[in-house]
Amino acid sequence: MNRCSRIAVLVGAVAAMGAAWSLPGWAATEDVNVPADYKTRFVRYTTVDRADNKQVRDLYVNPEALAAIKAGRPAPSGTVIVLEAYRARLDANGDPVKDANGRYIKDALAAVNLMEKRTGWGMNYPADLRNGEWEYASFLPTLARSENRDMTPCLQCHLPKKDDDYLFSLAAIKAQL
Ligand code: HEC
């Protein structure tokens, strides 16, 4: 191999490595895990009934992030938001059953989705996909990591909420007593 073609091979290899690193959501998603104590340590700040997919969702945030956001500061590094998605209990017609307050009733847990923010995260995403320093991950009801590790849809759908730090429920966090 002459010198020129050796350089070409090297350049090609480096480019391939770069492509692997920039696979959407791959590397950093593996760093996001469900905190073992979130049910007891985190604050459940809102519950969302979703008519479109017949789900009830409980949203939790770690207390340090809640305090910062309520004080008017951005969600700090180390913020974790957990979304538990439950199937709504359905009646014989397949419609969600409502309780005395008109709210859906939880049935089985369907998935646990998570957002975590850390200083320096998100750098591998292209600008039109990156959600600041947030990373996304999805888990099965057993809390094992979901086999689908492509978090591109998460990033795409949350991207327009940029002015609210990519959060749909920022107002609900701020409204916590
Ligand atoms: C089609 C749009 C859409 C997609 C795709 C989506 N989300 Fe969301 N996400 C929402 C909406 C809307 C909410 C507000 C709560 C609700 O309605 O369930 C939300 C809320 C959240 C929250 C609570 C914090 C917040 O922003 O309010 C987390 C955590 C979350 N999503 C994680 C994920 C993960 C992980 C994925 C990908 C596996 C994902 N989301 C994909 C629309 C989306």
C-alpha cells in the first residue's frame, strides 16, 4: 500500500468511528438508568390522563431539581424525570373507566420513560435533534431497558418545547406546593 492509500484507509476508519458515535441516542442512552429509590425519594408532581392512547401517566422529579426549578433556576445537572405510563382501566366498550373525580383509573404499568440531564450530555446529536443536555431512555414494566434504544422520536417530539427546557410539564413542576 502506498502512502496515499494508507492515509485514505485511515481517514475512512476515523469517519466510520465518527458515524458509530453519532448514531442517534446510542451511547448516552445506556448511561441513563431508573433510580432505585425514585418512588420514595422523588416528588410525584402530576398525573396525566391520555385519551389518545388510553393511558394514565405519573410524573416524578428528583427533589433537588424541583427546588431549583421552583426557585426560577434551570433544571440542574443530575435532574431526572420519570414518567410511568399505565394502561387505563377500560369498560366493556373499551373506553377508560373514570373515578368520582372524572379521572382515569390505573391498570397495569406499560412502560417507564425517563429524561436525565447532565453537564456535557447530548453533544453527539446533530443540532436539529439535540435537546440541550438531556438524554432519554425507555424501560419495560420490569424496569429492564427496552429493546428499542433509538431515542430519535423522543428527541424530535420534545424539541419544540425548547423554551421550556424541552419539558412538556414544566408548568406543573413550577406549580408544585
Ligand atoms: C409524539 C410526542 C412524544 C414523543 C415521541 C415522546 N414524548 Fe415524552 N412527552 C410528550 C408529552 C405530550 C408529554 C407530557 C405528558 C403526557 O402528555 O404524557 C411528555 C412527557 C415526557 C416526560 C416527562 C417530562 C415532560 O417533558 O413533561 C418524560 C420523562 C418523557 N416524556 C420521556 C420520553 C421518552 C423517553 C420518549 C421516547 C421513548 C418520549 N418521551 C417520546 C410527548 C412525547
